[in-house]
Amino acid sequence: MPFFSVVIPTHNRASLLREALESVFAQEFADYEVIVVDDGSTDNTAKVAAAYGDRIRFLRRTNAGPGAARDLGLKHATGRYVAFLDSDDVWFPWTLSSYWRVIDACYEPAFVCGECIRFTRADEIKAVRPAEPTYETFVDYYAARPQNIWIGTCGVAVRADVLVRTGGFPEGFINAEDSDLWMNLGTAPGFVHLKAPIVFGYRANPESASKVQSRTFEGIRQMVLKEQTGKYPGGLARQRERWHILTAHVRPASLDCLRSKHFQSAWWLYRNTFRWHLAESRLKYLLGFWLFALRGALARGPHRNEKARHG
């Protein structure tokens, strides 16, 4: 049993997959397995993967979205912890060793998250250097709510047994599927925020699915519905913590909907979380939303009667 199972979903990123894999094989910590899940690629992804032979386990499935691909990798994972890396991002040589040191020091918490650096060209991250791990610990993820910690999928290591109990990622072509998973892990004992060193490079890829606004809306909408129907853990005792985290996702998503003139989608997010924002005293957002909406409506001009595509 390896300590880490590294799961890499990919879809038509043969040109970048090799760079991601090389960053894994450059790890100082060597006790890991690598699982690459091809989510219905039509390029030469299989050829790139084949060059690594038995150094990786290569799985293929029909295109069903990143959540489904990661879940397939999870089913084949044998490690004690599962770490995710997207095929357009990279790790640093100390990534897994930093996770391991924190996991060992903190008595195997449910999950660990680390920081990233954004880049467009590989030379932009050459100056990133290792550092002694510095971190903060919490009883669970919900307890970290006041810190407003951003969690990138490629910067986490989750204990496999805990991850399996959550049911994994939601499936479908949506964004924020990772944020939904963190919410499902909300009360799992032990959450650690690794503040240093930086553990992954997040590529600013204009073709990334995370840039598709309609997918983001749908992902956030599903999270709101799950909270409304009581599907996240913690019950009433942890409700305000969940609202704080969820509204932090809703605000930028609703404003993005306004900017792209998807007013019905924006209105859906606003009205369905109004009480949550009011409880959080987010008056600036509650009032500012209407200013954004008015500005967008005035800018519509001759298209003012066109229906929004979402909602």
C-alpha cells in the first residue's frame, strides 16, 4: 500500500499531460502510485501515457466530466491518502513530502490543503523555492470558516477512507465540484492549512473548463440546493459556518452572471441565498447586487428583451 495515490484526470491535454507527470516523478517523497484517468480524449493522450509504461496506471472512460474521472481514479486507488493533480497544472518537488510531514505531525488529519502560484509560462515558477512547512490546524474544515481559505483541488491530500465515505465528487459537466467535496468533508476530524511552502502551480489556461460561466453557475446552484435540502453534514449546529462558506462562492458567481447578462441565473442565486447573506450581514453585496443588475440592464440596449440562457 503506497502512502499516496496521485489521481490525474485529463481530457484532450496531451501537450500538457507530460509536464504534469514529470512534476510528479520529480517528487522527493517516493512512496506513491500514479493513476491517470483519460476522460474521453480524442487527441494522443493515450500515446503520451503509454510512454510511461508501468510507472502509471492508465484508465479510460467516456467523457463525463472531471468529477467522474476523479471518482474512477479513486475506485482504483490503494494509497492511504489521495492527492489530486489536474493535467494542466504542476507540483513542486517538495509537494508530497510537505504533505507527509504535516500529516505525520498532525496525527493523520482528514485532509490537508496547500497554497498555489498562478502562472502562464513555465519560467514564471522557476523562482519558487522550498521552505519549512508552516501550517494551522482546525478541528475540521467548517471550523476554518473565519479564515476564508481558498482550496485548489491540486493542493490537497485527503485520507482515502474519509474520502470514500463522502461518495466522492459530484458528476456532470459542472464547476465547483471540488468545493462541494470540501463541504461534504466539513465535519471530518482534522483539517490542516499548509501556508508554506507553495505546493502547486495553477496554470492560467484560457481553455480551462473552470472558465465556462454556465458550468460555474450550475455547480454553485447544486451546492445551494444541497444546503437547502440538508445534505451537507453538521445539522443546525454548523449551519452558520456552512452559510459563510457557501455565500463566499455565491457572491462572485452571481456577479459573474450579471456581467455576462444572465440575469435569471444571477437572480436565482441571489434570492435563494438572501437569508444566508442577511445572517452574515453582507449588506454591501445585497445592495450592490442591484447596482450591478441596473448597470447591466442599461447596457443591454437593443437586446433588453432577450431571455437569459440559464436558470
